[in-house]
Amino acid sequence: MKASAVLLLLVSACVAAVAQTPQPLRPVSTFSIVARDAKTGEMGVAVQSHWFAVGQIVSWAEAGVGAVATQSFVDPSYGKLGLELMRAGKSAPDTLRALLGADDGRQVRQVGMIDAHGVAASFTGCKDIIAAGHVVHAQDGSGAYEQRQEGRQTGCVGQMAFGHDFAVQANLMSNDKVWPAMAKAFEETKGDLAERMLAALDAAQAVGGDIRGRQSAAIVVVKAKSSGKSWEDRIFDLRVDDNPEPLKELRRLVTLQRAYNHMNAGDLAVEHKDNAGALREYSAAEQIASGDEGVPTSRLAEMIYWHAVALVTMGQVDESLPLFRKAFALQPSWRELTPRLPKSGLLPDDPKLIERIVQQ
């Protein structure tokens, strides 16, 4: 069967699935951003809402494929089916148009999509609770964007926009300044994709945000290319399900995840016998954790401890002892754990060495 025929069958199946999805009774009204980093190819979605556990249904992303935010009277199938269609080769605008065309409830939807090529699309239904709207960045960087009317209901026509790099969308907002502020913040902020998307969320909240307040937030960032191991392709996958200041807590978790990403990279370097790389990654993790007041001392103690263990396995015992001492001071239970590690092969089976370590 030709690839075009396979794609047609997939589109038909996805369209049928959307048509059969029950319409929710309450809106998951929110503000969100889908975006791609033009330099790294990383893609992601970030969201905040006055709704419990918003990340469970709004945010979708897959390495090498794209990202989706589905909200308002949310239909989660836009996430699953949207990724399936983009994985099969359809662009974000074509994917969004196909799913909307099969959805009789499209005028209460709001959806943002971006594909692996950085092509973005957003749709705001005419029955979304105001203030509601979206901005999609133009390829030429002018800030303008293509917008088309979509819909079949007389006097009620949703708006769709196509562009590049990112799309921001919001509904049930306190005012119509929210989505333009998000777009401006994302464009002007320096840093990686996670940092820029968080800046967009902060900007939305700063100008008023959700008229009901705030409750939950989430962020997902995936790699540019799929490794075939989805658990390795997610750089950030964090949720704040219920918190009086979800964006503040989300930022704290992102900082902690950055540190643990370095720890994971250090462990991988150890596996590959790259001692210099491992020590560099461990040091970077500790620097991030120690420089942020939101990171508990127990987390910092663990990072320092495993750094010290790695030094011992590299034969750098003298260099490890100050780190063991610091870890034990932050959390004494690490001292108790140390004699258990030789049996697992994580430290040498040398009683004198173990005694030297625990006496620190």
C-alpha cells in the first residue's frame, strides 16, 4: 500500500475518533504555549490553569513529532490523534484542520499545535469563554500571522492562525492582553526552550491571567529526534496539580530537573568511562542545586554523595572525602548507607576504605 493511502486511512480513523469523543461539560480554561527551539529542535508545551491537574489532559508532546495543547471545553483526543497525524507526516496546520473538520463541538475548543519542522497552528472557537484568543508567530519574524475563518455555523465562526516557531492561546482570561503578553515574553526571553516558555506563562499571569485565579501548571519538553525510547526523549515532564502558586512551584521543579539532568548525564559518562565528563556533570548539578533556595538540602546531599562515590570508583579517594563530609553534614543517613554499597558493587569491598569514609 502506498504511503499516501496509509496516511489517508490514518486521517480517516483519527477523524472518526474525534467525532465519537464525548464533549466535556466544564471548560478547562487556561493559557498555554506550544513551541520549538529553532537552534536545538527541541519542542514543548507549557500551561497554567485554574483547574485541577491541568497537565493530565492539556499538554502532549513527542520527540521528532511535535507538541499539542488542547483546552477550553477540552477534547484530549486532539492530543493523541494530533501526534499520530503529525507522526505520519501531516503538518500541524493540516492536522488541526482535519481534526476540527470532524468535530461538531469545535466552536468550544481551543487548540495549539507545532510540528517537528516548527510549523505552528492555533484555533480559538467562537464559543470559547471570553476573553479568548491566540497569537502564532510569523516565519518572517514580523509578528503578523495568517488567520482564516473556520466553521459552518452561521454567525459563529472560529479563528485559525498559522505560522512558525510558537503559538500561544488563552481563554476565560481576565482581559485580552494575556496572549499578546505571552508572545512578547517568549520572543524576548533568552535561554533554553523551557525558560522561554516559563517566561510566557509568567507574562500571562502578570497581566491578569485566568479570571478565576490559578491552581495547576505543567511543562513538557522533548528532544528534536526520537531515540525510540520515549522515557529518554523527555527533557522535562513536570506537573503541579494543586498549588496556590503553581508557576512558582513549576519553576522550582524545573530548576531541580535541570540539576538531575546533569546527574543523569554524569552517570552515563561514568558508564562510558568518561571520568572528566562525569565530574563536570556532577559539579554542574551541585552548582544548580546549591544556588537555588527552593532545592531541599536532602536533594543537594544526594547529589554530593553520588559525586563522591564516583570519585572513589575513579581512584580519587582523597578528593572524595570532603564531599562525603559535606553530604554527611547535610543528611547523616548517608553515612549509615555507605557500608551497604560494597555488596552492590558501588564501592570497593575494602573495610578500611569504608571506615575511612564513614569517619568523615
